[in-house]
Amino acid sequence: MDSKDKRLLYFLDLKSRIKDTELAKELKTSKHVVNYRIKRLIEDGVIKQFQTVLNLEKLGINLYASIYFKLRETDKNKEKKILDYLVNNKKVSYVGLIGGRYDLSIVLASHNIKELDKKLNQIVEEYPGELGEYEVSLRTFGAKFPKKFLLETKDTESKKILSEIGGVEQIDSLDRKILKILSINSRESLVKISEKLKIPFSTVRKRIKSLETSGVIAGYSLLFDLKKIGIMNYKIFIRTKNKSETTTKNLMEFCARHKNITWFFKTIGQHDYEIRVEVENPEIYQEIIREIRSAFGNNIEELETVNIFNELKEDYSTILEDLSSNQNRTKDSI
């Protein structure tokens, strides 16, 4: 992978719906070369999916929970059955194999605590012996940062998936269909969406613009296989003594500036914050830990890290299936 591939991945991760002409300009090359490179990165398994980042709170999703399991009494065959079940479960948005105190993590998004409890119980009841030991972490705020390690930049633009600003946007069935298509492939053209849904091109353009303006669509991103480009994946869990807004602000600003930190979550549970780190080697990761301790050591009560070995699923469009039928809004007729 050369510098142009890295720049291409950076801009696609920043805004995966970016036009080919803009990409060609950023890479100082032609549209033909851009198309060739994207196709090659897909064929090589580097690019796994072009994603649409949804602001869950705007969709009435008030609970966004990470569940961390310690697998018990399992062999490889049983583990595969469990993983297949979770990956194919339409209620599960994320599945990852991790190392440390936990073995497996999933994400469940829900409207309320009762719905979350029901979803989690259904999963555990399927494999009570193996999934009976777990911890729940509720995310109250989340922001995604550019992968600045792909090129030298001070860009701190973030995409919020959970906003601290209230307000639910009422969307109808057509909005959900459009969001579903964009969640599968954020680079799907307006023309193809129009053809798939059998609605006018102008309606598709108007609806997407409305979803962007209202904040339902927080941005467009990229899911790619970090291992394919030699990047290691970690999570840092932090519990602080002082849990003030100032602590959150300072920690988030630190994360936004750092080139290897790509996610920041404020959480409720055993820890107060969850940070995602992507690095070329363990030495860089250790240096980041030292930086965090140096900057916030007096306020850190506990810091725990886990390796993310393999991400088997990341599909937050699953929450579109849960949106209640009364989430309709009146729009201009097609």
C-alpha cells in the first residue's frame, strides 16, 4: 500500500460519499485511477463496507449498550456456533473478538431499558452456559474521529452517533428504506437508489438532504480490515475520580487531537469512558497509555486495556428495524 492508497482511505473514511472528482483532486490523479484503486482495495479485502453513520439519539434510540462477555465452557465448534448466531442476529449491531478480561463484545441499541433487557436476555438464554458471565456498559455520548495516522493532519472533525443535544426526528418508511440502502453502501448513487425504490431522483435527493440537515445522518464513513494494512486495534477503559463535564471535555479534546485515537465514548457502568486506539505496533500504544496517564493521571482511578482481535460485524442499520410504526412524518407527496 502506497501513500496514495492511504490518502484515499483517509478521505473515504472521512466522507465515503465524496465524489470521484473530489477524490481525484485530493490525490492529484484521474477519476480512472481513483476508481481502479478503490476496486483493488475492495478486492484485496481492505475495504469491507462504505458506511453511513447514524445519529442514534435523533432516531429515538436512547440506549446504546456494549456487552462484554467472558466465554465459559466452550470449545472451537461451540464458539463458532455462538459467533454465527450473533453475527446473523438482526438485533445485534456489532460483534468483536477481544483479548484481556473479556473474550467477546457485542453492541445492542434500544429505545429503553426494558427493550435492552429483553434483547440481552434472549441472547443469553440461547447459550446460558457460555454467555452467562457479562458486563454492560451504556454509552451516553459517542464521537468518531478521522484516522489521522493514515496521513499527517490535524483534522479533528468528528461524527457524533449519540448527541448530548436532545430532539428526536420523526422519519417515515421511505426514509428508513433510503437509510437502509445507504447503510449497506453509502456510495450508492442517487440514480440507483431511485431505481431500487421506484421513486423520482429528485425525491431521493431531497430526502437525503433532509436527513443530513436534521442530523439523522451524522456522516459517511468506511469500514476496512485494519489487519490488512498492518494496524493493531485496542480499547482503553477509564474510570475517573472526578466525573465532571470539564473532565469529559478535556479527555475528548485530547482524543480528538491524537492521530491514533479514532473513537471516544462517555459511558455508564464499570468505567466512565471508552477510547478506541489504532496503531502500527504495541510500542506506539504503550506511549499513548503513558500520554494519558501523564495528562490525566491525578484523575484516573482505573485504566484497563483490551485487544480487538477480529471484528466480525458492524451494522448499525439494524436499529432501523426497531423504529416504531408511529414514527411517521408528513412530507410532500412524491
